[in-house]
Amino acid sequence: MSTIKVDTIKNTSNVEVFTAKAWVNFNGFGSPSIRASGNVTSIVDSGTGIYVVNFTTAMTDANYSTLVTCEQAEFAGMGSATTSSVTVYCVTRQDSLSRSDNAFMNVAVFR
């Protein structure tokens, strides 16, 4: 049986296909609780609307892309990134930069 290296899969047009290196769906109210995940060990609450996502297996470097969605936010984003974790946040009012905890949080990391 042969092993396929996921990082080098190509589609029918010979374009490389990239998969998430880490992902998580979690509840951000109170103590964050993970509903489902891949390559994520834990979520740390770092203040209202700010979370640190810790990876099971470290990234090769911190030059990755992070997609963040929040249930009730005007925008969401990525703060600091290291090989072992990424900080993400949710802003509910762009005019005042007010942050809030969210019941439905999703984070995906691509490299």
C-alpha cells in the first residue's frame, strides 16, 4: 500500500490542493469548550472575545493563514501567531472596537 503525502495532492488541473493544518469549532462563552477539532489541544480565554488556539503538532513556522468566524461579530481576526498557537478575536462593534465572547467560534489554519 502506498502512502499519499497530503501536502502534495493535485487536482485534475494539476493545481496543488491545500488542506487545513488545524481547525476547531468551539463555544467561547465562559470557559471555552471544543465541540470538534483537528490538531488543536485546547482553547485559552485571554479576555473578552480573545482566544488562544493551541496546536497539537506545531506548525513549521508562523507564516500561516488563519480564517476566523464568530457568530455575532462585525469582524473577526488573527492576532499573534507562533508555531504552537494562534490568538484570534471577535469584534462586535467596529466603531468602538468592542469585543465579545461568542457561542459559535470557528478557526481554520492553512500553511
